[in-house]
Amino acid sequence: MLNKSTDKRDQYEMISVSELVPKNHLLRKVDKVLDLNFVYDLVEDKYCLDNGRPSIDPVILVKILLIQRLFGIKSMRQTIKEIETNVAYRWYLGFSFLDKVPHYGTFSKNYTRRFHDTDLFEQIFERILEIAIKNNLIDHSTLFIDSTHIKANANKNKYINHVVKKDTLHFQEELNNEINQQRLSQGKKPLKNKKKEEFKNKKVSTTDPDAGYYVKGEREKQFAYSLHSCVDRNGFIIDHHVTPGNVHDSTQLKPMVERLEEKNMLPITLAVDSGYKTPFNAHYLLEKSIVPAMPYTRPKGKPGIFKSKEFIYDEYYDSYICPNDELLTFKRTMPTGHRLYKSNPIKCKSCPLLNKCTENKNYTREIRRHVWQDDLDIIEDLRFVDTIKKAYKLRSQTVERRFGDAKEQHGMRWTRYRGIKKVSMDTTLICAAMNLKKLAMWLVKEPQTA
């Protein structure tokens, strides 16, 4: 037991690279399910056949990127170092023991010249998704949409204040049409489109102007990006895109559903969190015949004052009944898309519940009901259906788990790149790698031991 082992480090042996790679290694499975030869056609216009020095094979470049993202290696420099010593990585790239690995600087230049401003990574993402669809691994009957923030490569203390014009509501046209239809049914003239310009202060990073200043609850205020993803029941990422971190989640539901419609992958049920629970999103999903699974949201209002839900809406008479059994009658439809209901101040003045109802000096209680409130009410009723409850609970096992994996295992907690184009390319590659990993594990089964 005390004898020293013989040093065999300099011993020559006849062995191939392939023999040293375990049969169940992830890269063996990846190599079986994804043939990257289609990349040659996608980048053909980026290369010249009869001019310049010999270039690095574009498939090798893509495989190096996939290795980095599949195994969560932090930087390209470290990735190249790992490839130099890792036999499995060399095998996947088709290298022998003696083949020289490209220098990380050479790789960076090739990456910038060949892939910049292209949709190559998006094409790879779609190709992997196509393979999953052909093998019946995608279940789009129930889909899950959510977003997560990615910390930008920017100092949160280095910014300038800009005064910018406020954006119009992303559903302004649909809202105006709904308001005018209701006004016409009431015998009133349609509202005139008044283009009133409003401005706001905006923090713009001097390091990465594309990043948005992310403010959410008790989390750290920082410049960030948001990745918006749609995931199926099996955990495959169906759709994704990147926005600045200060873009609200609710504005991104419609474009994602539109892309799903283009792919013929509209779900029966769509589960989202409270950030997407708006009157427009409820109206839009129900119009698309999609069943929304949304959570309970706590009613807002001043403590000690009756909430709007404590007033009963009478649909037949289009009025509200207060806790003291008095009516709040309809007055008008406002440009904001709310229908205004008011109480009778003469009756309210002598009401014993006045202190709990309103602090208005004119003794009037007002309730604003959105023109799409009926759609929100339908969603509230759907919350109590067992199938909807189960669908919403699956969020933690699908889209939220994917975000956790992306940040912990694939380096998406923060980005090393600056500019939304580069960040989008990087996140697309991460999403592609995650789908590829799941695809390989599901399609290529490990051999059973006797």
C-alpha cells in the first residue's frame, strides 16, 4: 500500500480521441440530433472562395459557441482553454490531439465579421425547434409566458437624465374603436383624436444606452434587459425576444401571441403572471379564443374605504349598487377607456356609511369601470376552474425553471455584451443551447446495463 505508483504521464499509447469520450456524453447525443451543415448555406455570402487567407470553418465557430453555452463557460478565452485540454470538446469539433485550437482573438474577429447583423442564431434556434416538433416533443396546448431581467454590462451610477416623449398606449387604436362604438350606441358623437404630447424623465446609461433602468419592488435598481419567453408544458422554449429592462411585461403579450399564430402554435390555455393581467390582454386573448390562466390580484385603494368590488354591478340597468343599497348611475365614457359612475350626493350626505365610502368634499362616490372589464370578470371566474388552477401552478415547473437553469447553468444572470442586438444574439444562442440539451437528452437514450 505504501509503494509509489509508476509515473505513466510520458508513456506513448495508441488510442483515438473517440475512444476517450464516454458513450453517454452530452456532446455525443448533441452530435446525433443536430447536423450543423446547414450553416454553410446560411453564411455562404460571408466568405470568398478565391481571395484572402484560409478561414476558420463556420461550423467550427458555431460549435465552439454551443460548447460555451451548453456548459456555461463564462468567457470565450476560458472556452478556448477548456477545448485545448478537454477530449470531449475536441471530439465534438472534429479535432485530433495535435490540432491547434483557434486563438480566442481570431475567433472574436471571425465572429464579428461573419455573424454580426445576421439571423444565424435565430435560424439555429428554429432548426432545433423544428426537430423537436417533428419528434412530437412540443405540446403547445398549454403555453407559459413570462420575463426575467438580465443585468446589463453597465454601471448603474453612470447615467444622464433625458426628457423624452411618453409613448402612446400599445393598444390605443383598439381602445379608441371600442370607446367610439359605445358612444355611438349611446347616441353620442365619437371622441376626437387629441394628440396631446406628454413628457417624462428617463435615465439613460452612458455605458450602454440600449439598456433600461430596471425598478421592481425591493430588488436592486440597475440597468438591465428583459428576456420575454414562451415555454411549453415540456419545458421547450417556443418563442423569445429581448427588450430594455424598463419595458413593462404587459406590452409584450400581443407581439408574442402574434408570432405564435404565425408558427401555427396558438395554445388552448395561456398561463401568465399578474404583470400581464390588464383589461386589454384579457380582451385580446379571449378574442383569440385562448383561455387565460391568470392569478388573483389584490384590490387597490385606501385602507378603511370601500373597494370597488364591494359595490355590485347591475348589468341590466348599467349601474352600481352601494353597500347601503343606493345606485351609482352611468355618466359618460372617458378617453382613458373607463365608464364613469357617480352616486347621488344628496343621498350620500346623510348616509351612515359615508366615512367608509368616500372622502369627497362633494359627498360623491365615483367608480370607474373599464370598457373591457367584462373580459377581466371572465378571467376572475376562470381562476376557480380546476384545469386553470393546475395550468397556472405549472409555471414554476416550466418557464420559471427555464429561467433558473439559464441563469445558474448557462450564464444568463448578466451579459458581457453591450447593445440590444448583441444581447439578443447571445440570449438566442442560450435558448437554442437549452432546447438542444433537452432535445438530445430526450431523443438519445443511454444504453441499458445488464
